[in-house]
Amino acid sequence: MKLLHVAAALLTLISAQVFSAEETNSDKTTKQGWMWGVGLGVSQDIYKGYDQRIIPLPLIGYQGERLSVIGPFVRYKVADYSGLSFNLLLSPRFAGYDESDSDVFEGMADRDFSLDVGAGISMHKDDWKLETQLLVDALGRSNGYEAKTRFSKKWNYGPIFFEPTLELSYWDANLVDYYYGVRDDERTAFRSAYHAGDSLNSSIDLSVFTPIFAGGMTRLSLKHSWYGSSMRDSPLTDKDTSWSMFISFSKFF
């Protein structure tokens, strides 16, 4: 489960950036078709006992005029009006853990990954982009939802592009409590019961990418996240922040 959790965090990072590039450049010259790639990522989590992991990760996806697929992440563009697009979203939520992942989870029920469905609105003008999304747990794991907003600006120095992104993410109480709460029957002498509330999280990431190598896209991405008090105060966590890094190469068939 640990490797799956890390791989999902890295896939989430790269998929958001590939979708971002597609929307920012949504014109008649945007490439379409199947793409493949490879990546190497490093990521950590705020759960106790989760060390940073370094793992390779294959990438495969499809980019069409309306449909975009990056791994298990799917986006369908319903409408596009002068830089304002409306999208339907399908996004796995690989959060959670098995009891065997860390000593802190001993005696706890597993928290399973889920599948989120939702919708989003993206506004882009020149190299600026603002995106909002609402994602709801479709499998009834947490019965929660996440609402988030991303704001980014892209610029270039010759063939090298830079894109910093700011993100605010709101998790409702059901979602936080499922993944970071401790049920009454799970408390021990070393782990108190904990009923989590909602959480407002933030992150900043920087993506540097270029098309100059082997006819594909080479990308380096760095992300740092800060978490709300209901996650930080959980007896399952020992960090206030987390970070991830991803380097990848992708190319259309």
C-alpha cells in the first residue's frame, strides 16, 4: 500500500500538470493522440512511520480535443468558450493505509482508496490560468468531498518553460475523519480516539519543462504542501507539511 500511495501522489502531480499544459494551450496546434513516458519520483506523507520513497513510474495517456486521460485520471471537456472551459472529472483517491503500513495503525481498520467524480471550471488567458474543482467520493468510502482552486502562470526562457502553481484545497469533515480520524473502538493506551473536522490545505509547486530532448517533453516538478490543524492534530500524523519531486520524459506515439 505504501508504494501505491506514493505512486498515486506522483501521478496526481504529473497529471495535474499535463492537464494544465493541455488547457493553457488549447488551440488547433495542440498535439493530440497517445503518449507514453517514464518518470522517477520522491514523495513523503504526514502519517507516522511513512519514510520518503524513491520509485520509478511508467506513464501512459491520451490527449484528444475533448477527452484527456493520464493514467487513471480522466477529464472530459464539455464546453469551451473563449478561454473558459467546463470539464467532467474522474479521479482516483489513493489515500489511506493498511494496518501493516506502520506501527501507528496497529489494531485499526484499513482505510481504502476511492474514486472521485466531479466537475471543474478552468479559465485561461495567455499564460495565466485559474481552475476550480469539486470532487465527491463516488464509492462511499468516506462520503466526503474536496473543493480546490489552482492558480498558475507560465513563462519561458527560450525553449525552457517555468510554471509555478498555488493551490488551496478544502476537505470536508467526512473526508478528513475517514483518513485521519481514530474511531472509538480503535483507541489504545498509546493512541487516543480522534474525530477530525474539516481542513483547508495549501500547496505550491514549480514545474520546469522543455521539448528539446528527443522530440518529447522533459519535466521536473517540485511540490510542497501545508495541512490544516485537523490533519496536523491527528494522533496518526507527525508532520505539518509534505513534499514531492518528480522528473519525467513523455512523448506522443
